[in-house]
Amino acid sequence: MHRYAAVVAVAVIGSSAALAQRDPLMQTVAARLSATEGEFIAFRRDLHQHPEASGNEVRTAERVAARLRALGLEVRTGVGGHGVVAVLPGGRPGPVVAYRADMDAVMTDDADPVAFRSLTPGVRHICGHDLHTTIGLALATALHAVRAQLPGTVLFIFQPAEERATGAHAMLGAGVFGPRAPDAIYALHTAPLEVGQLGTIAGDLMSGRDAYRITLSGSGDLAAAAGTVKQRLDAIATITAEQSFAPAARDLILIESRAEADSAGIRTVQGTIMATALSRPRVVAAMAELRAMTRPNVTVRVDYRPKLMAGVTNDSALTPRAVAALGRELGGAATLEVNQIIPAFSEDFGAFTEQVPGTYFFLGVSSSANGTVGMPHTPGYVADEGAIQVGARAMAAVILDRLRR
């Protein structure tokens, strides 16, 4: 995740639900997760002490693959870089459901505040991918214990290079799904919610990131043409750069641009655009207008690259069902509705959900009792390790529910 720097705005979905609704299979899975809690906390701390930046996830991938092979799963490595994919077939026929975890860490020189601090200079897990990976392995271990009862197949995807927004596309290009695409895919990300809480919503959850470069050449008034380009782009923006770290409405467009002139006098206007799926058609229309723009003796060339980072749009049918499953397992008060978007950050999970329906969750890792705040990409980021159990239980409940449908 990139540039996460604001508290998620949420509202409680529904009322607290009695855990008596938990089915026997989920009870077995939860018991297995509880029995292995210490083991996976230790695993997470090992990952935290040995972080690897995007594209360098060699040790992490090796450790992940070894744990999955020890379960007897079919494992592929080197998928789209250092990606790892494992297949857990159930004992009964049914759908294919995937869980995705990202594995890379962040380049930073900020001091690590935890006792099991990073041993790799300049690299830290301040985005929580060590938790995402650990949750995936805990989930695989618990579901493996009930594999004979699973009605379908679970696909575990451990992705490299999320921080530089290339890993999801690379894995898809390498055939990450294998012979059959999943019927649903889920993921989660640490967030500054209280540990024990999860947040999500159907539809736009995170904006995507586009890039553009508009080149103006010729003997005409290039400065005036560049000014017109900037005015057209500014006209579609719904928020300013000064508002980029505050929650905004889902109809969101944030334009970041700069204008330059080279030694030959050629002018360029280039930058990035943060846009939700709801608002991207206006961006596409604006780029089409700029391509058609005419000025005397001015040639306009538009290079527009949409969805370099896809953002996240949750499936409208899948997400309410997932929320209901979370409520049955964790209680309705633990499930929060994310009612605004923070424009200054995004994620490449949306590259997967452009091909299969999916739902993405924010996993609370802050602890008011301990005075720690799990704000990704900040120097004081600390994740409460109780979130490993919460995240694994949540994903188990959602996956089991989808397998049965």
C-alpha cells in the first residue's frame, strides 16, 4: 500500500451477533488457529526482522514455500518474480476461492520501535505485509486440517512487489491462477482501526493511479497551449493536493501535474491522477478531448496510461455476503463500513479483481490499551499481533462461506 496517511472513516455495520451461530467446521478451524497462535507470532517476528524490499523477496518466498510444502500442498514459486502460489484441494467438489497476501517491505531509515526490530538497514515492515503473509500461512494450516470437508479448492497467492505496483500485473502475466480462475478472491491490509475490527464496503474502496504525459511542439504559442491543458485537467479535479490526506467522497479525482520546457522549446505537462472507478470515465473523456485539441501551429501528443495501479473496487454481490460471514464469526460490532476514501494511497489488488470478483478488507492493528497506532507508512507504525488471529479467523469465515455457495 502506498502513502497511507489518514484514519479510515467508518461506521458500524449491523449489531453484535452471537458466536453461537458459528458452524462446527469453523469451530474446528478456529481451534486450530488458536493452537498455533504462538507459532505464527514467532513466524511474523522472523519476517519482521528480515524484511525485503520490492523485487527482493527471496528469503521471504523461500520461507513461505517451505511452510506450504510441509503441509503437502502443490506449490509454484517464481511466479511473476518471487511470487508463491499454493493449491489446497478440498475433499468435495465446489468453487475455487483465493486469498492473496503481499510480501514486500518498505525502504526507510526510520528507527524500528519494536524489540524484534529489523536487522536489514534501510528496510522495514511498516505497511504490515509481514502480517498479511503470516495470516495466509496460518489460514492455509488451519484449512488444511479440515481439507477433507472443504467443498472446493483454496488458492493461496503470495505476491511480491506490491509497493512498487508491479507485482499483481507480473503474477497475472505469469498465469497466477493456473488452469482455472478463482470464483472469488479476498485480501486484507493492516489499518489504524482498533485490533479486533475490520472495515470494508461494496464498490470503490481505494482509488487507482493513472499516469499521463502531454507533449506540445511546433512553432505556435506552446506556453498558452500548456496553460490550456492544465486548465482542462484542473477542471475535472474534485479535490486539491492540500486535501489529499483527508477522507473524501467516492467520486474522487486528484490531479498531480507539472509543466516543463526543454532546450528545444518543447513543452510537456505530465503527472499522475488518482481516480476511483466511479470517476475514471471523466478522466478518460478529458484525455480524449486533449488528444483532439487544436491550436495554430501546435502539435499535441497525449500519452495516457490508465490503472498503473488499479486501486480497489469491491464486488457488489460478494461483499455483503462476506460482511455477513464476518458478523457471524466476529460479531457485527467488529465489522465496519468504510464510508470515505483516502485519496493519497492505493493498492494493486484491483488488478486481480479486474479478472475475478473480490473483496478487500482493512484489518485493525492499533491498540488503544497499549498506546500503539498501526498507521502504515509512518515511522511509529506498530501492529498488534492479536490481529493475526483476527485476520485469519475473518478470512477463514469468508472463504468457508464462499466455498459453500
